Amino acid sequence: IVKNNLFETPYLFQLIQEQSGAQWKEMYQVYNMGHRLEFYLKEADAAGIIEIAKSFGIEAKIIGYVEEAEGESVELHTTYGNFEYRS
């Protein structure tokens, strides 16, 4: 899983990071960093889901993609760096 179009990090998480001194990689591992529910579906179906969310006043967008790989991992491309998590 590659997440390369994340939502902007809410100030609350920036404040937690500053006060705790935690590394950003740990912050993304421990907190949701402002991300809510994620759907994994075909890209062609995403527009319909995004429109439904908008009809309820919920901001939604495509935040990444799934690619074939050896093993399971999540790769994040963030304002604070790129991080990889492996299971």
C-alpha cells in the first residue's frame, strides 16, 4: 500500500509531536494523523464514493494505491518524510 496524497495534518498532531518529541514515523504509526475511514476499491469506483461522502459534507479523496510487492507493507509519503512499515 502506497499512500502518497494524504490529507494535511491537523494542528493537534503537530502540537503532540512538538510537545512529546516523538519522531514523525512514530506519530503516523500511533495516531491516525487526521485520517478517518479508508476504502480499498477499484479506482473507477472511487469517484462515486467521493461524491457520496461530499453529499454528507465529508471531505474525501484518493490518498494512494495498492501495488504488487513481496510481503506486506505500507509506505507513507508525508510532509515530514517518507516512512515504510512492514508486518
